[in-house]
Amino acid sequence: MDAAGRPSTGQVILLATSSAVTAILYAIYRQKSKIVHSLKGAKKVTLDQDLKTILMEAPGKCVPYAVIEGVVRSIKETLNSQFVENCKGVVQRLTLQEHKIVWNRTTHLWSDYEKIIHQRTNTTAFDMVPQEGGADVAVRVLKPLDAAELSLETVYEKFHPSVQSFTDVIGHYISGERPKGIKETEEMLKVGAALTGVGELVLDNNTIRLQPPKQGMRYYLSSLDFEALLQKEESSVRLWKVLTLVFGFATCAVLFFVLHKQYRHHREKQRLRQVQEMIAAGGDTLNACVVCLSNARSCVFLECGHVCSCDKCYQALPQPPRCPICRQEIARVVPLYNS
């Protein structure tokens, strides 16, 4: 707080930053809450002969947001693993990830650093079919890479350490980067894997399709069952809610501190104005120091507000100094200037 009673630059920056962070966290919390609300309102359907009947009776032969569970079945071709024999899938992701140690000039410590240097994803058309395999009904899954919870199983992982000469080691220490090696990973959505799909169900030319929903609702293809998926999203909502409340309380505390400082400054100015008006109304006869009775009064004692002493007598008061009039302990002394 400056002399004019305005908040300092640091207080303004702190208040603005905490308010902005609270607003961002609240927006994320609202978004997560809408996702959970949409999941709770999704229609649960089963992969059986009645599914086509349900879609035929639905408006536009479409269920805007539905939950369906089944297993993966390829339509024509399958993707073969490059490293594991007899491992077939419908989604394949190959990743090369660089691992190295980087010198942090701020903390003066070596820290691990990971970077994806190459990634390729292959897909083939596939259906979801009943887990029991009794009913002759299938749901064609469209745009699986757009799903938020696409569950891929790691079928191969190998770390290739880097080979370094003595000259390379010295050069890496000088540059601040020490490569550790390359990790090679293969992930697949295997044929026969259990899958929970949440999205838009459409009946098109006797083919049932599961596709990304409209109106901003989230598309899911997860290995979790629906109840576990819902609990996972609800725990995420609770986390963002707690963060929003914490930063909200911090913002309120900063705002209260700034307003309290302004209020105290205003009260102090008002008290000084009243004291000066009382002195002006009392005249010179009341202007003598109550201690030495010779020098003019030149000090305002706070918090009591009495003007009864000169500066010399104030300096001579025993510690801790107390007001000669009311005996209240003196917190501050403000010089008094008479014009």
C-alpha cells in the first residue's frame, strides 16, 4: 500500500494472477462436470438382436449418446505385430522415444528428459461384437483415433542404450546433454479385447455405426467397463473442484487483505484530519507540550490519536513509550506540521 492508499504493484499482480488462475480452474471444472453429466445421461444399450429395433424406433435412426460394450473383431484384414508372433490387432502404434539427461542451469542438477522422435499409428476397420458371441449383430467403430480413452496394450518394449566414447562423454558434459538411449515401443488394440464405447449410434443401410458424438460430447473407446470409466471421470472432477476452491479462497484472502489495508489507511487519514481540526479550533493556548509546557506540540500518537507532546519529550519517554494522556502504548508517531 503506497502513501496515497492505493494497492502496491505487487498486490495488484498477485490479485490478478490468483483471479486468473481461479477462473481457468473453474472453467476446467465446469467442462469436466459437463462431461460427467453427459456420461450419466448416456443411454445404455446391449449388443443383441433388439439393438436394430431400438435404432429403428429412435428419431432419425440415431441415439445421440449411447454406451455399448463388446469385444473387438476385425472386418477384413488385421494388423500383425512387428515384434510378437501371432499377435493381431486393429490399431497399432509404433513409438521411438529418446531418453537423455539434461543439466538444469537453474537448479544445478541433472534431470531426465524424454522426447518422442518418431511415432506412427496404423488402423484397420473393425467391429464390436457381443462377448458371448451368440447374437449375430455387430457395431462398426468409426474414427477410433478420435476417442479420448483409446486403450492400447503395450505388446513390445525395448530400450537401446547409447554407446559413447570417452570423447563423446566429455562433449556431452560440456554441452549439458547426456543421451541415455532410445526406447522402442509397440502398442496395439488386439483382436478379442473387451471394449466399452460411448458415442453416437446410427443405423445406416442395415449397418450399425458407433461414431464421435455431436454437441461437444466426448467420444470414448476404453478397456474399462462403464462404471469404472464413470468413476475415473468423477475423481477427475473432484480434483479440479478442490483446486478451484483452494485458489478461490486464496484470491478472497488477497482481496480481503487489500481492502483491509485501504480501510485502515482511510481511518488513519480521517483521524489525523480530526486531530488537526481540533488543534486549529483550540488555538495557541492549547498548543503547549503537556510534558515540558514550553515547546509546541509536534507529534500525533497512534493509535490513540492524542496530540500532546513535542518531539523532544517523546524521545525522552520510557520504553515502551506510552501516551501521557491515556497511557495507551504508542504504535506509530506522525509528525505534525502547523501552517
